Amino acid sequence: MVTRERGHRRRRGARPPGRRRALLTRFRRAVSDGDLSASDNPDDLAHCVMTVGEGLAVHAVAGSRADLRRVVDVAMQAVPAPRS
């Protein structure tokens, strides 16, 4: 089913565009503040976080907590460590 939300056409259950935008804004700020390397791509990071989150939501229906935690552990290895 397709719904209209704030001028955006989207499928029911699809992520609101504001969440990805908020992540993108935050990752861009982290790069400009030096918390992430200039080589870290904010768009890719935001897309990755949204994709993992959506996948976790889908698998939470039938998956065990232990399974979901292992997925989070693996995903966190892909996230760049803060610069010190």
C-alpha cells in the first residue's frame, strides 16, 4: 500500500526520509568536527546504519536476541572508530 507523508510518496513500512537525513547530517558533522576521517563517506555510513536497522527490525519478528546481538556485533566492526 502506498501512502502520502509530508509530500513524499512511500510504501507503508518504508523508513521515513527524515531518519536517514538526520544520520547523514550527523555523520557529515562528525567528519567536519574531525570525529571521523575525511575519507569516511557520510552517505555510505547513513545508508549502512539504516539498512542494518531495517534488517534487524525484520528479523526481530522471528530471531532470537542472541542472533540479533551477533548481527549488531558484526555491523559495529564496520563502523569507523572515533578519532582521538
